[in-house]
Amino acid sequence: MGYRVVIVGATGNVGREMLNILAERQFPVDELAVLASRRSLGTDVSFGDKTLKTKDLDTFDFTGWDMALFAVGSEATAKYAPIAAKSGCVVIDNSSLYRYDADIPLIVPEVNPEAIHGYAKKNIIANPNCSTAQMVVALKPLHDRATIKRVVVSTYQSVSGAGKEGADELWDQTKSIYNPVTDVPPNKFQKQIAFNVIPQIDVFMDSGDTKEEWKMVVETKKILDKSIKVTATCVRVPVFVGHSESINIEFEDHLDENEARDILREAPGIMVIDKRENGGYVTPIECVGDYATFISRIRQDSTIDNGINLWCVSDNLRKGAALNAVQIAELLGREVLKKG
């Protein structure tokens, strides 16, 4: 016996990726509804070897459905997620709307699966920010061994994190550089993204941090350990898919780089590719389409007593969004609903 599953925002990048991953992982689906806004109504989407037509989100009745994976913005989520939740359908939300609500669990299944039982307070589960998700997967096994005091992270985030408009802008600007007749000024991003890097993701806060940087701090504390100090610098780079992170970790106890490498090799969701030779590491273009969070460049930080540096890369549309949502659905099914 399987589940009745709804995908909200099925025509977007993340929604389509959710459908791909549900099929790839053979999630036990008895019935599947794909929803979109009225401007995308009737659009065809693929689920395995099936083609499905989208239905109208505005008129859909969530009663009797087991779970709904939301891949729409915060405004639409604020309107429709409570309707689904009150109908008895468990919402797994990919937007930022509910991440900081104390009554709603924020889950990365490899890190805090026990939090799944907190869903019952509001019938909603939050999916973390893409940059946070891959980082805490890397931090968790190391924290269990040596207790993390402080994390300094610099991110190199792909344009797909800004949706289809971000990818289109990089593509159009790149073409325009080789065709001086056309000019593509910044629209989605604050400055030209082609052949450039932009040290701003989301809006600036009074502290001088951007909201993306604030998200990484608050979400890491909620998911992993509230006592960990985190400081982040988030940068948009001209890469289509795949977020990269340079992470410096300070521990309470000494952790040898070789032991750290062994721990990470055994950890769920992680693939270690770490050879001290030319090309002996993973770049974002190599992680596209993969489930794993890749770790490279593991080495001691000689400037502090108990420090490790590492390089972390993951497909942000997968682990940073769609895959994590499907893993939450699997966890919910396995630990709570127990139908599949």
C-alpha cells in the first residue's frame, strides 16, 4: 500500500526535480496529483514513464491526501499550505516561510531524523535552505566525534538557486558578451553575473549580513546544535547548477585530518573524493544529477588548536531542495505514516 502524494509547483525547476527523484527512488506512490498556478494549468510534466497534466492549485481539495511537497514561493505557501495541513495532508515545504517557526521541524534526514515527530503540532515540515542542507550533512558526523565550536563558511552558489530566471540571465548575458549588438543588463541579480561573482544573495540586514548568510546561521543552530557559532559569506557565481562551500571548522577536541576523512567516508549521504593531486577533488559541474554531498580538500588548519578545512559540493536542486524533500517524505512514511 502506497501514498497519495501531491506536488505543488510541479512545473518549476524544483517541482520537476521532485517528480524525477520520486520516480528514481521508487517512492511508494498510489496516486499522484501535480498542481500549478492557473497560468501553468494543463502543462504536461513527467513522472517516470508517465505524463501528467497539472491541476489548479486554487481549487484543489487536499482532503484524503497523505502528503504534499510544496515547491512554490513563500507567498503562495502562506496561502495554500495551511489549507492542506488543516485537511489532514502533511505539508513538506521547500520555501523559507516556516523554517524559523519553533513549532515546525526543520529537517535534514541524515542529521536530525528524530525531529520528524514534531510535525504533528502544525502538520507541516520545513525543508532547509540549499546551502545549509549540504553543510550540515558534512558537519554532523564530525560534530558527533569532536564537538564543533565554530564554523566559518564561504559559499559559491549557482544561479539555479535563484530559479529559472537566474539561469536564463546567466545564459543571456554570456551570449551577449560574444555578441556586442545585444545588451542584457542585470535584472534577477544585482550586478552582471556572467564572468563575475556577486557577494550578495538576498537582501542586506542591519547587521551587514545578507539574509542568506543569516539563514545559514539560524538554520544550522536549529538543525544541528544551538551552541555552534557560525559566520557565513554567501556569493553568487556564474555556475548553472551546484553549490560549493569552503568550510573552516573549529572543534572542542582535537580531530586529526585522517580520522576526519575516515569519519566522512562512512557518513550517510557523503562521498569523499580527496586526492592531493591535480584534479583530485570535486567541482560543481561534476556533482550535477547526483544524490551525494561531495567532500574534498580535507586538511588540518594549523592556525588554531583544533581546526579542519574542507571543500563541500552538492547539486542544489537535489540535496539542496528536491532530494531533501523526498527524503523527508520517505522518513515520514517510514517513521510516522507507515503505509508504504
